[in-house]
Amino acid sequence: MFIVAIHDWQQGDASVIRKVADAMGCLVFEVQQRMAGEGPVVVAQYADGDIAESLQEKLMQADVPAILLDLDEVRSGPSPLIPRRFSFSSQHVRFDMDGGTPFELAFTEIRHILVATTVTTPAEKGEKTTERKFSLGKTVLAGGVPMTKKVVRQSAGVAEEREEVVCLVNRNAPSVFLPKNGLDYSGLGEAKQLTRDLNFNYLKKELRSRAGQAIYDDRLLQRAAQVRLLGTRLDPDTHLDLAFKILELSL
């Protein structure tokens, strides 16, 4: 699948909306809905790469910044590192993966610090079951003939659980994903806080401070922002990596 996204357009400029609509061959109203709010936003998905490339060229010729991504290439590229432990030195942050080789990342290598919320446990609806139970009242009324009544039971569902994740986009190294609930914070030493939330906030603060050149963006903390970026046809819960990539290329 090929994805076309636009970014950095002049907010409220009706001429830009018309340019995008003309390039896509659709109604202005449809484009206006997608361009409500800030970018970037996915405007089209195609199975044919040539069609996607043609749309990108039309948009660029109309002075609308456009991104073209091959989803297969995004998914087949280097996998992000997901460490379990971390520790800071004066120039580096060291990451340790369970069963993997430790990895040191210089703070100067970090280009973007992107923060999002992701689903760790999808919501599950409870099940409704119907049973036949012996009813003493109905049995008495029936003159002693055993009678039953229908009982409907609704089991409790599982609530959706979400957590924050930091994505470090680096110059000459794979991206690093830091999920709040998956980290061991013992590497903070004396700076370790009482709760996971406090430790994660401290980690973000330290990364921003030590990698001062990195662009920080947390718009994907809100699910509404994820849906706005990806559109209704791409599920944020399964395409967060794509959202990170589009955001990275647009900053």
C-alpha cells in the first residue's frame, strides 16, 4: 500500500484546499474535512505506486508539501530497538535489551523525540449467556411439575489499557521505542522516583535536556490527533509506526 500525506499548508487558505481537491479529483468539501486542524494528514491510499507518485507530483507542483510512503518499505526497514533497561552518562544513553547486545546512543545523534499513546490491552466486550434455571415459584404454580425460567447473564468485559511510548528518531542508528510500562527504571539511580509515571516523566525531561537539538513533539498523545493524521481507514492501534514516520518526515 502506498500512502500520500500532506503537511505545512497555510491554515484556512481556501486556495490550498482547492489545489488539493483538484489534484485528487474530488470535492472541495471532502478535502476540507481532512484538512481541518493541523497537519500532517494522510489524504490518499493506493495499491498502485504509480498513481500515488502521480498524486504526490501534482501536489508538489501546486506548492503543497507532500509525502509518499510505501507501507511495505516502512515495515521491512530496520526494526526499532525496544530496550528493557537504560542508564545515562555525560554523552550517551545506554540501552540494554533482554538477551541482546547493549547499545549506546550519543545524545547528539537524536533528531526527534516523539511521544504517543498506544494500546497495550484492547478492550473486550463481556459475553451474554442464557441459561435455564429451576424455578420454585413456577413449579408451585404448575402443581408440582418441575418448571424452569430463563436467566440471562452479562459477564464483565476487559477495559482497554493504554500507555505512553517515546520514539527516538536517530541520525545513524535505528529508532528506539521506550514504552512506559516496559522499562526498568533502576538505571536512574538516586533520581528514581516513587511511581512509574514520575519516572517516565523524568526520563522524557532528561532526554529533552541532554538532546537539546532534538525536535520534541507529543501531539500523538491524543487518539483524536492520531485519527486526524491517519484518517479513518488506518487504525492507529496497528499503524502507530506509520504515524511516527509521517510525523518525522513532516517536521
